[in-house]
Amino acid sequence: MAAPGILSWTPAAVVFDCDGTLMDTERHWQDARSLVLEEFGLAAGPGFAERAKGMHYTECARLMADEAGRPDLTAEMTERLLAHFTQLVSEDPVTMPGAVELVHGVGRFAPLTVASNCPFEIVESCLRTADLLDCFEHIVVPGDGVRPKPHPDPYLTAARLCGVAPAEALAVEDSEAGIRSAVGAGLRVLGVGPSPSAEAASLADLWVSSLAEPSVRGWAGDRMPRQRPGSNGRAARTARRRDAAAGTSGDDADADGP
């Protein structure tokens, strides 16, 4: 669904997905899934890659095992899937086109958070490699009390940690599972990717093929800068990141910062 007004709106917070939105890691997940299936001498059904996109890796491994008729291998496949992905992404971390520029542009006017289905350590490592880690005040991943996307929990938690109502926040997402999570939480959604499913495109407020599109870059550049945190904001953000990973409020760890 196209909503031109979204690019004339200034959200109170912006929440980015990581896989396929900030980092070009979706191909690593695809390769990791293929390696796991090859290891076990199994095959997934037609269209599996699209069904698995945006899934939490534990759910993905369960789906692989079920579709291959070997649910008894779920635990082993889960372990191997994460191991292969971690190795692949460490060898070839690449940001998506326009992602770095958009993060820096949006960070001028709104607090930023990452909401991902990946393990915390992987998200943190990817952002650090891309020199983006200090741009984000929180990282939210599935954990204690936070169910993975497509449940709304990651985006509800992200909005709460940023201190804004969900309707005042913008989600930037590439997968149907992530968009369902954001919409279910009440956020507006900027969808990104070259070939969205009809369902994903219909759920997003606006869909663009790339974060490098001039309309998106212009929108970020036109917003008014926000007041910057104090000198100890970085330490506060670091403390709150780890609380976010556990699904708890950053205010419980450190009251400083925005």
C-alpha cells in the first residue's frame, strides 16, 4: 500500500530490521540452510526459501526438519544452521545499498533501534563491522518475554525502550514476517527490497526497491536535527542494548541518555 504522506512525516523513533535491511545477510541464511540440508542429505520443498525469509533461526530449522520428514533432527539442524551462518557472515559482512547513509541521516532527528530475529551477538558483530553500532541506542532480539517476529513483541519492546508510542515510530523492514510484526505492534512501515510478495507490499505503508532511492535519502535529509545526548550517552546506550536483548527496560539499567 502506497502512502506518500509517510515521507512528509517525522517519526519519533525509527526501528530497523537487520537481516536484508541493514546488512546483506539474507544470502548467508540461504547458503547456511543449503549447507545444513546437504550435510544431512535432505531437501526442502519448493518455495522454502521464501517461506523461511525473516524467520527466527530456530523456527527455520524446525521447518527444514519437518519439510524434509526428519523432525527428529531439529535440534542438530538448529545448531548447524547457526554455526554455518555465523561463519559465513563473519567472512563476508556487507551492508545493503543506502543503509549506512540512511542510518546516519535518520539518526540526526530520531533515536534508532534494531529489532532482529538474529541472536544478539550476531547483530552486534554485524553493526560493529559496518561501523554502525554506536548509531543505535537499543538492540532488541528474541529472548526472555520477547517472542520472535512475526509476533509483535520485538517492535513493541523497541518502541517502549525508545519511550514512544508505537504509532509514533517507523519500522524499516524487508520481510513479510518482520512487516507483520511491526504492523501488529502498531508501527508504520517502510518496506524495502527489489521484489516484495504481494502480501508484504500491501501491508507496508510505502515500499521502495532500495534504501538508496533519492526519495528516501531526501526525506532523511529534510528532517530537523534532534538534541544530542550528553557525554555519557554512549555508556548508557551500551547498557541498554544488553537489557533490550533480554526484553527488559533500559531505564532499569541506566537512567541517563535520551
